[in-house]
Amino acid sequence: MDFKEYSIGEFDTEEQKKFRQEVREWINKNMDPRLSTTAEERGLPPDTDSDMTRAFGRKLAAKGWLVPEWPKEFGGAGLTAEQRYIINQEVAARNIELPGHWGNFQGGVPGPTMMKFATEEQKKEWLPKIAAGALFSLGYTEPNAGTDLASLQMRAVSDGDDYIINGQKMFSSGVDKADYHWLLVRTNPNVPKHKGISLLVADLKSSGVTIKEMHTISGMATHEIFYDNVRVPKKNRIGPEDGGWGITREALSIERASVGSSPWAPKIVEELIKYAKETMHNGKPLYDDPLVEQSLAQLAIEVNILRLFSHRINWMVDSGMNPAWTGAESKIWEAETSQRVANQGMQILGMSCQLEPGSKWAPINGRVELGYRETVVRTFGGGSDEMMRSVIATVSMGLPREPQMTMPVKK
Amino acid sequence: MNFDFNDEQKMLQKGARDFFEKECPKALVRQMAADEKGNPPELWKKMAQLGWLGLIYPEQYGGGAGTMIDLVALEEEMGRACLPGAFFSTVLLGGLFILNAGSEEQKKDLLTKIGKGETILTLALTESTGSYEASAVETTAVAEKDDFVINGTKLYIPDAHIADYIICVARTKKGAKAEEGLTAFLVDRKSAGITCTLLKTIAGDKLCEVVFNKVKVSKKNIVGKLDQAWEPLEKTLQQVTVARCAEMVGGAQKVLEMSADHTKQRIVFDRPLGSFPVIQHYIANMVIDIDGSRFLTYEAAWRLSEGLSCAKEIAMAKAWTSEAYRRVTANGHEIYGGIGFTVESDMHLYFRRAKAAEVTLGDANYQRKVLAKELRK
């Protein structure tokens, strides 16, 4: 047993110290210094979509550091898992949150999924693109397929070397800036719904693709995407035709495992502690109020559990274990802890909690108010917590699955 | 990073699980809850022979030189088995305090005897408030020639009624801070002036009221330094708290396994109970509660054995595990339904222990207060 990775730098070996120093120097040289401060000044969370962030991400990519562990032939840097952590820690320490598929330094969802399921030819084509910073958006959800994803209806009809795609996806975040769509489609409507799904990579510049903005209560835009007779080459299919569902289940567990490591909640707890120490109430620091003190301590415990859950997944992955249901556990915990942090934070801030980022008098730059809105999505986005709980019970403890009432897919 | 036990610890874990399943059946647990003494002599002897009573003591005192993590592995199995008896009072509270504060002679004598199962020891710190803070100690000890004379009432003292010695923490000086001026005395339980009354408790733990009425103790029987008992006491409480958390984790894990089994066997509305999502979600909540408790405890144990700062981590572990174990047993009862409410079911054994463990060594509110103080620094 050892928990050395827990704390930045505290347990580095001489070799790791040297590498950390190298990473720091490289970041100093290559990062636009405004990147760390702008988000703070504007009272917004680290801006994942800003051009500056993306420019920095591309520099990391050129160095092979977007996927540090991948072999050089695929565009990685051939480093160790420990070195990946160091890069990850040092980037996070600058308050930079890279766009979703870059941010886990392991090729997001498409990278590891392709490593496992793509043909050698596909790996040669796609992995270097991912390493070089190609952006993917996940094309799963549809108007009638959310939590019950296998009900998806976007059709792919075979036509020579291509598929012709028709239908609609929604909640594809970041698709406006992305290069490719990681797309689930129905290739066979005449079999049970889990058995007629295929996984494709669609070029978002293809003709027939229309993207429309959807506005969310967090202020961030997400998108719906319409496919109107769009051609996608069959060679872009990952895995067998009609065999996309099994791959997707793995891809979803990869996604959940990486969701659980978001730094938002721990940072807000730190800010709240600082606020409670500095803010006077009835002539005493707010921190002296036993209810505030209890609340902050409880939140600190919950975010610490979050950190441990996410480290456990890293440990399992690095030692060759399948994190399976632990991704679901971590995802639930991140979602619900974030909501508790946001809500308790709002309570501690009192009247001022309602002030938005940028408003005069907004405490902690309005980040708690923004978070209170933003975290709403987390308990159902990326797989609802209810589904996740059933995954934990059935996979980890072997409970029987709920009997399915099978209904034919609408054509 | 590694969240797992090493091979030796896994062997210890498996050995302990097999041993307790055979030697500590629930019939014995029930018998000991009703028993006046509460420490099964045969089991105690066998645990001594296996080296578990001295596991965490250094070799020169006949111990196994085990780490906190070894202890955690063993404690989880004890929690799983609902092990009754004097391990907590003797090996942990008493023995660890001797190890942390005692003279070479005391260590050699007492730790060796504890390891062999020949001595029962306990620590008398808490009083009427039930608080583990130094300010709660009102019992006094006044010097009189070669002796000290102790007066006061200690409460919630585990196994004092069967102990050979009670380590009594008394105020010997009024210091500027409550932590100053406390001294620990090794008192023969049969000394004149000691009255011990066994209390009836929810989990059958043998907690006692111990009244010290002009009890004379030789100055030679001071454990550690005069007026300076707090520092080794605090260290002892930290170690014992981590061990108690591990015991809770083990108990909670067993409740989870029992509950999951029950949901597979029990048929309701023509389906296994466990196929209903609402039941699956109870089970998932139990898994999450236990994993959180487990990793907080492991991290605290690891930091403790590495000699790193760990006040924060221990407070987190005890605050969280105290409440999580209770929630897990409440879920277990809901899943078991009526049958779990009967005394024949094992569920209530854990339910009772969870509440007792929650309030022992500082409940969640207390631990959060400790943590908040650390976070404020």
C-alpha cells in the first residue's frame, strides 16, 4: 500500500524531481501567461474553449505530451505513467483545463478505445491524429435516446464503400470546434436494439452536416447536429458492423473514469475555506460559526474521497486492472459531491450567493453561483446516476439485472 | 500508488478470516454479549499463539513488529467477525499507550505479557462527559510521599472489570492549557479504593464506571513523564482510531455482502429482490460508503506508518466512517426487512456495533471540529 501520488511533488524521487523541473520550465516557456489569470479575472471557470488554451494544447501535442505514454510511432513521447501524472499535475496547477478529450492525457475516449478495438491500419491512421491534437466530439445522445442510449435512431445505410447517414444528435459538446464526430448509428433496424448499432468516425467537414447551438443554464453552449445524407467511408467504422454496442460500453466506462477527476469541487472548497476565514459576521469570522465549520469539514472530506476514487482508477489502469464499475462510482461521487459543494457553498455565502460572475459584490468571482448552475447536468450527463448505481450493484455485487420489456425500435 | 495490501498482509487477512469463521461463530458473539466477563479465554489464548496480540509491538518486547497497515488488515477481519473481547482495551488502548510512553522495564514486562495473552489492560481516560479531550479530565492525583493519591470517577472504560491493570489518566497540575498537567498511572485494579461497575451497552461492549476513592499508587507506577501524558495519549488515540475505523470497514463490508446475498435469494413479486432498481441503489450506496471509508482509513494508516503528518487524515477517516457504517447497517436492515429485526438475524449485531463505534473515540461532529481546526491553519 502506498499513497505517494496523492500530493504534488512531496514524494518525488530524484529522477522525478528532475523531470518535474523540466516540465515546469517547458510550461513557463510555452504557456501564454494570461492563460492562468484570465479565467480568474473574468470570474469564469478555466475556459476550456478559449483559443489560448487550444494553442497551448497544440504545443503539448507537438511535444508528444498530450498522450505522454503512447509510443513515439503513434505521436506520444514514450514516457511512463508516473511521468504522465507529473505533466497532468503541473498543467492542472496552472489552472489550465484542456478541452475534454485532451484533458486526461490518454487520448480521451477515442484514443484508448481505438487502442483496443481498431484495426492496425486504423491505428496508424488515427492515433497520430489524436496525439497531434485532433478534437473529437462524442455523438451519442439523440432526442429519443439519452439514458437509454441503445434506442438511438440515426440511420446508416450501406452504399458501396460508404455509409449514408441520416438523423439527429444532440448534446454533442464542443462539436463546433471539433474535427471529428465519434458517432453511434443504427446499421440494422431489424434486430434487438443493442445488436444493430455501429461506431463510426465522421469528418465534421462533410457535406450535409448542420450544427445548431443549444443554450444551457450554465451559459455554455452545446449543440445539436443534423446529418442529411452524409457519406462516411466504411473504413472509418471502429469494430464490426452492428458490433458497436459492446465497444460503446467500454468507451463509456473510459469516459466515466476520467470524469471523476475534475478539479472544480476541491478548488471551490479551498476558496470557501478562505472566504469563511476572511469574512466577518457579527464581529467574528464566519468560520467560527459551528454550522459553517461542520459544513466545510464535511465538504473537505467528500472532495478528498473524490480524489482517492480518482487515484484508485489511475492505479487500477496503470497496474493493468479493468476499472469496470469503479468509473461509475467515481462519476456518481464527482457529480453529487460537486452539487453538494455548490449548494453548501451557496448557503455559506448567503445573500451574495446569487450574484453572477462579473457582478459587483460577487463573492469568489461568482464561481459558486456559476457552479450551482453548471453542476445540475452532472448527475444525469454521461450516464445518469441511477444507471450508474445499477451498474455498481449488478457488476460489483452481482445483483440480477432488471428484467427488460423489449419494445421494437421505431423505423 | 497502491491501494492494496501486500502479499503478506493478504495472507494475514485470509488466515484471520478463516480463523474467525471457525473460532468466533456468531453464537459465541451472542454468548459474550450476555456474558459478565466478555473475553472468551480459549479464543484469547489462540490469538496470542497466532501472534496477533503482539502483532504491532516491536520484536524486543516479544512482538511481531507489524505496521499500522498490518493492523488494519487484521482489524477488518475482527470487524467482520464482530470479535468480542479485550483486544481494543488491552492490545490497543493499554498496550499502545505503554509502547508510546512507558519505560523500558514497563514495555518489556507488560507488552510481552499482553502478547502472550497473560495480562488484561485498559486505559481510563474518559469521564462523565464521554469526551476524549484533555479538558474532560477532572480526576486528580495528589503527591503524598512516595505515592500519588487518585480521586475521581472514570466512565466508559472498556474491560476495566476484568483488567489486571488500569492506566488512569489524572490531573496532577493545573496548567495554562488543559493538555498540560496530566499524568498516567499504572494502577493495579485490585487496589483499595477502586470500585468497578459494569454498564449495560447497546453492543454488549463491557464498559465500566470506575470510581477511584483515595487510591494510592506508587510514583514508580507513573507511565511516561509526570504532567506530560497528553502527547503520548494523543498519539495512542490516533493509532487506536485508525484501527477502529478499519474494524468498522470490515463490519460494513460483511453487512454489504450479507445484504447482496439476501437480495439474490429473496423472491418478491416473482423476481429476485435485487432486480429492483431501488434495491440496487441501496446496494450501490453501501458500496460507495464503504469504499470512501476504506480508502480514507488506508491513507491515514499509511501516513501514520510512514511517520507523515496525519491529524487531518485520521479525523476525516473517523468522521466519515462513523456515519457511513451506520448508514450501511440501516440499508442492510431495510433490505432484510422483518427478518433482520429478529434477534436470530445477524444484522442487528452489526447495527448495534456501528452505533457504538460511531460514538467511541469521538463521533463525526467532534472529528469534523478537529478537521476544521486543521484546515484553518
